[in-house]
Amino acid sequence: MGGFLSSCFTLPRPRPRPPPPLQQDHLTQPIMGSSGLPYASVDLSLRALAGKAEGFGRMAIGGLHGSLYRVVNLDDDGFGSLREGCRRKEPLWIVFEVSGTINLSSYLRVSSYKTIDGRGQKIRLTGRGLQLKQCEHIIVCNLEFDGGRGHDVDGIQIKPKSKHIWIDRCSLHDYDDGLIDITRESTDITISRCHFSTHDKTMLIGADSTHTFDRCIRVTIHHCFFNGTRQRHPRLRYGKVHLYNNYTRNWGIYAVCASVEAQILSQCNVYEASQKKTVFKYMPEKAPDREEGASAGWIRSEGDLFLNGAQPCLVGGASDMDKCVFKAEDHYPTWTMEPASLSLRDTLLVCTGWQSVPRPRET
């Protein structure tokens, strides 16, 4: 391996410390430093990514059983373009033979059973973003999303009723709407080792309080770096979100927000404040099919590290959180997590977002 990823696996190991007792029964392994980042073996062969996500998106296989499709130009459409591969109905593992910028004139809609694998090249998508609409089994790896313009233009828009999706090692910044939006009954999604920057409304999960069917939403976000983005890391309505081993710094309003019936489990994350100190925010909304008044859901924080005066501002007692917030082990048996620390923070600075790694061989 070369570039940034290679450096990730040669950082000095800190002195071993046992993980907090609360988590040790369901850790994949007690990771001590960056040499134990999750799914470290997926770059040994091209299709080893399939099914290796952690969390709710762990079933995503992408184009595992499809042919290899080679993007040979940076055109918005036409023969050999990324759009041509994404629209095909059959499973495909999409790789790139070129590096550079693809200027999208409209959303690039991705059909089911696709892997968009940017390893080995540096591909920047601009103008618009990806649209994952009524699809399943999508893997998006090692791309850069930058400068999306227009009303309701997101970097990655996941709606409606899409499932089994893994977004991995992508850099996302400066879109007119969200960087990643997950709404309208889309579920079983993992977002890992992504770098978010230069943005306001970063990640919305659950469209609005009228969409009660979004109670099915389940998302895992881990080992991501939210770098000076203003808010929504994420903002959640109705669904379940598991946050672990992320680094969020210098937010502009709040870090994480719970709205109507949200269940957010925050484990071993690093929250480093700047001028704004509030980490967790509650925004009450009323579910139209409930008699009771407006509520803001729940957040449970376990093992999080709060730096530079960051204030959790949690609502409710521990017993309330135990009853109202889901337990991750009830949904998946293992995940790779280490205690929140300055060492974890330093690792995420260099091991998130697009990585300079070669494309693995097809085996």
C-alpha cells in the first residue's frame, strides 16, 4: 500500500489500554491505535470490499457477482463513462482507468448491485451528486464530491426505499444542500472513514416530521471526520443511528441533533469544540400519528471524549436512555471500536476521505 493509507498502518501503537467494560463483550477486537482500523484487509484484492462493512450496512455486496466495468473517460455520459455504467441494470464492479474531474449536469442515478470503486485513481465529482433511488446493494468507495450546485443538490442522495448501502473513504464538501441525505424509508446503511468539510447542513437522516415511515431507518456512522462543518453530524428523525469512533471538531451550531423519536447511540467519539460548545441538541417535533405532544427523541453517550470545553447537554437519566435508545448488539454482533483518545483523533486526521491507494488486483 502507498500514500496516506500506508502511513495509517505504520503510526506508533499507543500503550495498550483495555476498552471500557461496557463495550468489551461485543468488540470485534480491542483495537489499540491505528494499526487496527476496521476492514484493513479489503485492499488486498479488488472485490474483498463486498460484505465487509460494519454496522447496519454490513450486508452490502455491491457488484460482487457482476462483470468489471472500466470508466475510460471523464465524460458526463456516453460510451465508457461513469453514468453509462451506473445506469446499466446488471451487477457491475466499476473501476476507473483515468483520474480527474467529472462534471455532472444532472444527478447520476445508480442502479442496484453496483460498486463504484475509486481506488487507484483520484476521481472528483462536481456539479451534481449521486442519486440512490429505490436501489439496493450499493458500495461507493474512495471518491471526492466537491462543489454541487442547485436546489436540493446533495453529494449523495439516498431516497426512497434504498437499502444495503456502504459509503466508504469518500471526501465530501461544499454542496448547496446536504453532503449525504438519507430519507424516505432508506435503511441498512453504513458510512465509514469519510471526510466532511466546508459545509453547513452536513447529514440529514429522516426527511421531516410527517414521514412516519422513516421509523425503519437504520444507519451506522464510524471512523469519520467532521471537519469544521456547521451542523447535522447528523440530524436524525425517527430512525436509529449508531455513531462510534468519529472525530467532530469546530462545529458552528451543534454536533449531533435528535428530532422526533430519534434514537442515537454515540460511543467512543471525539468531540472537540471551538466557539460553539453544545455537542448534543434536541429539536422537538410532533409525530402526526401520536396523541402526545412534540418530542425530540433520545441520545445515549458512552465513552465519548469531550475536548476544549465541549458540553454534552444530555437530556434524561441513564435509566431512561437504557429504555429508549437501542442497543447495537441487538442488531449486529460485532464492530471494531477503540476508546476515544487523542491517538484516535490523530489517526482520523489522515485516514479518512479519499486515500492514495493502488487499485487491488482482480483475483
